[in-house]
Amino acid sequence: MHLTLIDLASIAQIVGALAVVVSLVYVAIQVKSSSSAVRAASGTSANAAVQSWYLELGSNQQASDLYIKAMTSPEPIAREEEFQFIVMTHALMLAFQNSYFLERERTIDAELREAMTVTFMGVKDLPGFRRYWRQRRGYFLKGFADYADGLVARPSVETLDVYRLPETP
């Protein structure tokens, strides 16, 4: 059998096409692997931001006392303390907004975002949080602010015992 130049060119095209297909499959596998790694890193980072906030608040007696005082106070507390409370709360809400954004971009899992923001439900009805949200809602991305408004509109949940005002004798 004698192959012409046209036959050889056709065979080369077939081999080239197969090589392209194999390369595309390889790239797809690599992209999937890379996407999984990015999702894991994003989830870890988002979770670490919230974890760090809780650790800082829980390890600082002054900050913890101030936070409980501000969350449960029906009126703003002393100006400097109220500012500190607003800033602390805003830091946590920015972490929640970040997890909302990452979930919307499909960089983290919706279940992880929900687990992070569900803590919001325990404080949403407290006077300090209501004060905070009235003042700072406009500082957030519209999508997140609407999402948070939806959480605020949900039926009340039992708050953590730590936020309950002491009963008067």
C-alpha cells in the first residue's frame, strides 16, 4: 500500500485532532482539581475570619462585657463604647458578607455559608443589633443587605442565654 501526501496529511489531521481531545480532557481534569482546591481554601479562609472574630471577642473580657452590654441595651450606650460595639459588629458582618459573596460566586458551599450566618438568627432581635443594622445596612452590598433583611424578617428564635437580661428580684 502506497500512501500519498494527501493520505499522510489526513492521518496527521486525525492524530492531531485526537491529541487536542486528549489535551482538553487533561485540562478539564486539572481545572476541576484546581476548582476543588480553590473552594477548600476559600471555605477555610471564610470560616477562619469568623472564628478569629469569636476568639478575639471571647478572649477579651472588656470586649465581651461591652458586646453583651451593647447587644442587650435598648438605648445606645456611652459614645465610645457604642462606637466600639458598632465596629466589632461590622467586622463580623463583613465576614458574613464575604461568605455570602463567595457562595454566590460558587466558591464556597451554600451549607457552609448558612452555617456561618445562622448565628445571625440568635441576635437579630436584640436591641443592639437592631440599632447596628439601622445605622450600617447601607454599607453592604445590596444582595447581602437584602439577604440579611430576609433573615431579620424570619420568625424570632430563642436567643442565647448569654444575651438574656438578668431577672430582677
